[in-house]
Amino acid sequence: MPFAKKVEVRGLKNPYKKRRASMKKAMMNFRIPLVFAVLMIPAVVEAESINVWPDQLKPVNPTVAYMQSVDEARNGLFYAPIYLRVGAKIVKVTYYHLGARSPALTAAKLMRVKMGEVPQKLADKSSSDSTGEIIPVDVPITGESVVKPDYRYYLSIESSNDNSFFMGAKVTYH
């Protein structure tokens, strides 16, 4: 019998059609939770932070009057490179100021520079508090907060005199 005779069963033309329909339904049931999981990932990502300790700072123009140790930097201009992954978003910069007595002034700037170009200021804030207490100073982000390739990011710190202590900083990103 070289050719098989086509037999049609009444009410069931294609026995695989029902099976395919149930497989499609199962795939759709799998895809819906997957789509929701992918859409929720950005909301679940937690912020990370980089701590900048006073002894990690590099003096810009060191003089005999500047002071720097593990827990404080004062009376000078300093900077610290900040290494972040491309695409990270900087959400907050906080530094810690201690004004021992009046006059006291510290300032922090978040900067970025591309080789051959002028540095850009992304955040800037100062404190002249002279209560003798260590206080957090939130530095508002005013420039572009997403880290781009080919730029170098750094924190610039200024302490105007011996009364003005920089006690550390934290850069928060996600």
C-alpha cells in the first residue's frame, strides 16, 4: 500500500491543534509575570554609596599650614577622584563639616572633566557653621547626574582656615 488513505475522525480534524492551543496559553501565562518582573527591576535597585575619607584627599597646593589626617582635613584645597560605573545616576552628595569656632568655612563641589575641556560643576555647597558640632551638609545636584563615558569625576573640597574641618563625604548613586 504505497499511499495511505486519509482517515478523518468525526469532530476532531487535527488532534494536535488542541495541544498547541494549551501550549500557547501556558507560554502566555509565563510571559506575563516575566514582563512585570522586568518592569519592576528599576524600583527594586537599591542605592549604593562611596565614602571619601579625609586621608584619601589629595592636596591641590600644599602649604605648611594645611593639615590632613585619617579623620580630618583643614586649611587647604583638596580633591578626591570618584570612580563610578558609566550610566550610574548620582542622587546625593553629603559632606561632614566641623566649625570649631568663628570664622569657619568649608565647601564641597562635585566636578567632572573631559580631557581637553573645562571642568563642569555638578554640585556645590558650603557651610559656615561654627557651633563646634559635626554636621552633615547636603550638596544639591544641579548639573547632569548620570555618569557618562570619557569623563573623570572628582570631589573638590575647600577648608578656608584652621577652624574649618572637613570630616568626610558620601556620594550616593544607583
